[in-house]
Amino acid sequence: MADSFRPVFEDLKAAAQHLMAASTEVHLAGAALVRVTDAALAAKDEHEDLRETVHRLEGLVIQLSAEVRSMRDNRPPL
């Protein structure tokens, strides 16, 4: 009688092993998702930093252009 249950228990063991392997894969996929999310958030932060830098540079260019125009308008004739 005990031998008739052997295939059932072997199949249960195999199922448990497959379940543990799947659990490991789900854990790895979750960790990868966290890394992707972190990278996306970092890229968004960097994009905002770059946008702020571009705005400051635009302001500086406008200011320098006005200074150059003022210097050009106020220079003595040759």
C-alpha cells in the first residue's frame, strides 16, 4: 500500500520544487521592477535638474546679450 503513494509524494515534491523556483523568479522580477522604477525616478529628477539649468543659462544669455548691446550702444566712435 505504501508503494502506491510513492508517485503521489514524488509528484508533490516536484510540484513544491517548481513552486519554490517560481517564487524565486517572482522575487527576482520584483527586484528588477524596483531597479527600473528607481532608475526612472532618477532620470525624472535629472531631467528636472537639466530643465532648471537650461532656464538659468537662457537667463544668463539674455542678460549677457543686453550687456553687450548696452556696451555696443555706448562705445565711442572710431
